[in-house]
Amino acid sequence: QVQLVESGGGLVQAGGSLRLSCAASGRTFYAMGWFRQAPGKEREFVAAISGSGDSTYYPLSGRFPISRDNAKNTVYLQMNSLKSEDTAVYYCAATSGSMWSKTNIAYWGQGTQVTVSS
């Protein structure tokens, strides 16, 4: 069983930065990613990284780099130049393998709130 615990969310002014962390327990080296969901909107893909960290995946609109430290079983999302439209609950996700696939997500974290004030 894998447990994902997000941290690093909070309130920040527009233009500011936050770094989200997702600590994984249990089996590691899974591909992991970040999604976000704003009020009244569908959950959207933000970024993902393979189990080795060699490959990263972003949507066309991707702005936030993802990284991981396998020694700490932790994935990071560095969010710079934040805008009010980045306000959302950010969720960490993990697949059941080392390669990323949005259709192979097996685990979700509980989410961390990011609020960007204009």
C-alpha cells in the first residue's frame, strides 16, 4: 500500500512562489504526478515524472517544473510567478509502475490548498 502526503500549500500573493512536496510511503519509485482542481472545475493535469526521474511530462500549458528525490521518496512541484487562476487544491498521484500514465493512477493524496491573492 502506498500513502501520499502533500505539503507546502498556503496563501501567497500573485507573483509569489510555493514549492509543493509529496512524500510517499510504502513501495517507491512509482511514476508520480500533480493534478489540481479549482472550485467548479474539473481536475486537471499539472505535471508528472517517471520513477527514475529521467522523464518529465507536462501539458501544453505547463508552467511548474516537477522533480523528485528518491532518497527521500518525495516529489516536488516548484510554482513560480503564481497567478490568481492557479488557486486550487493540488493533488499528488502515483501510478503502479515506473512509467507515467494518466490511465494507470493507483494512488491519490488528500490534497493541499493553494490560494493566490491578486
